[in-house]
Amino acid sequence: MCAMQATEFEFKGRFWVIGFIIWGGFSLYLIDHVTFAVALLHLVAPGIDPDSDRGNFWLRIIFGVGAFLVFLSALLRTWATAYLRSEVVHDASQHSEALLADGPYRHVRNPLYLANIPLAAGIGFMASRLGFFFMVFGMVLFMYRLILREEAGLLQTQGDSFRAYLKAVPRLWPSLTPRVPTDNVRAHWGQALAGEMFIWLFGVGELCFAITLRFKLAAMIFGVSILLYFAIVPVLKKRAAQSPPSA
């Protein structure tokens, strides 16, 4: 298991590794020139020409499904961040000093890492066939490595309480019902929505692409979302550092 754990370098630079996975997926257009959405259309409806009006209609539907997956990721990440707090979610350091078992953490142990998988799949609809599978499998592998690192840290600091949590709550496949009692932790939705706004904008970008089938507008929104991340997250961290610790 230790060999599969993410290194400290990977954990601290996880934002950039995830960015590389997405960028790497799109760069595979240099090898594979067929968009995953077009390949999916050929698979389910081989008689439809993607360049026809009917083909464009179904491509819009397919890209709309991709946008839905990104919005689903944004929703799950926002729910998790409301309990864990943005300054922890986006911190380069690993936090193993406390065990959180409220909100989505009552259903699945790693809701943030789980959310990154539909994010990669949704964005992957806009990539090539190779790019889609590179994004999804690359994201799953990296999330698994991060999870193993965090679990090892929590086992060291939390001991038996975390072992009981491991037995009760699934790692990545969510339970429909809560598996542990609530800790009555108050959710902070404002900072969570601000901290995850860049993911919501990714969904908006892909939705615009689904409507227009023009990548330029989507690319502009993607760029704005990244700039927003670097503008908002440091402010949230600074405000958290200046605020007194909550009970």
C-alpha cells in the first residue's frame, strides 16, 4: 500500500497534477483527432452525421450530459467544503489532526476526491477519445494515491476512532443513508460556494459549449474560472487565519 501512496510533493501540488491530467487529456488531440462526444454519437447512432442539424442536436445533448457531470462535481465539492472549510480543502499541507464525520462524510469518506472523477469525465466529453480515457483513469489513479496517503496519516493520528470510521463508511462508493451519527458540525455555505466557484464556472463553460458548439466562449470561461480560483482562495485562507477558532 505504501508504494501506491501519493508523495508529499504530489499532495502539495495536487492542484497542478489535476491540471496536468486535464491538460494532458486535451493535448492528446495531437494523436487522436476524434472528439469523444462524436465517437459516442457514432456508437449509439451510427447513421447520424455529426455535421448535420440532427447530429448537432444530439451532440448538444451529449455535451449537456458532460456539463451535468461537472455541475454534479461542483455540488458535491461545495457540500463537502461547507463542512471541511475552503482553507483546509485548498491548503497544500495535509490535515490529519481531526476526523470529520458530518455532512457528506457520513455517506462517503472522500467526497472531494470522489467529486473529481465526474469532473474529469464531464470535461473529457470535450476531449478526444484517448483524452477522455486519459483524464478519467488518470484522475481515478491520482485520487486513489491521495486517499491512501490521507488514510495513513489519519490512522497515525486518530487511531481506533478512524479504524471504526473506516469500517462504517465506504471509501468512494457513497451510501444512500448516513453510516455514522452526526457531529452537529455547522456548515459554512458562503465560503464553500466561493471556494468552489471555479468548478461551477467550469460547468457553465461546458454548458455554453453544449448550446453553441463553439469552443472559444467555453475556453474564455475556463480561463476566468482559473483566475477566479487564484483570486478567491488566498482571500478565504487569509480571512480564516484572522478569524478566531470556532468551538
